[in-house]
Amino acid sequence: MKKKLPALKSDKHAGAFVAHADLTEYDLSGMREVRFEFEPKSARVNMRLPAALLAAVKTGASRAGMPYQRFIRQTLEAAVQSRKRLVKYQLSKKRN
């Protein structure tokens, strides 16, 4: 049976743990991907949404454990990336 990850109280503790621990000994099945947002946000968008849609967004954000503005931004980024992949795929099919 694999070990349970310890509770790490700071980035410093987490860094020291990762530097010295053999992570193959630990159960990482409960881990989830985390995005680090380094790019500054300099542009604003204001929009009106139906109340039900905003409530659904806030619920989704809460389930994902993040602020709803970040949830909206990540959803938009995912949609743009998905669209780029689709267009790239369609262009490659036309060439063949």
C-alpha cells in the first residue's frame, strides 16, 4: 500500500518535500492538475449573462475549487484551444 501524502503548510515545505521524497512511494491518485497563471491580465471584458448561466458558472467554479472569474477565463482558453485544434485538423484533411 502506498503512503498518504503529508499535509504541507507552505510552498517552502512542499519544495523541500518534493526535493527529498521518492514520489513513487506515495498515492497520487487524488491529485488534480493545477494551472499557474503567470501572464498579466491587462484587458477587461464586461458582459451581461442570464442569471441561471452565471449561477451555473459559479457552481462549476466552486466544484473546481477556484474563483468564478478564473473558471470563465480557463473555459474560454479551453474553447479557443479546442477550436484551434479543430481548424488545424480540418485543414490537414483538406490537404490530403
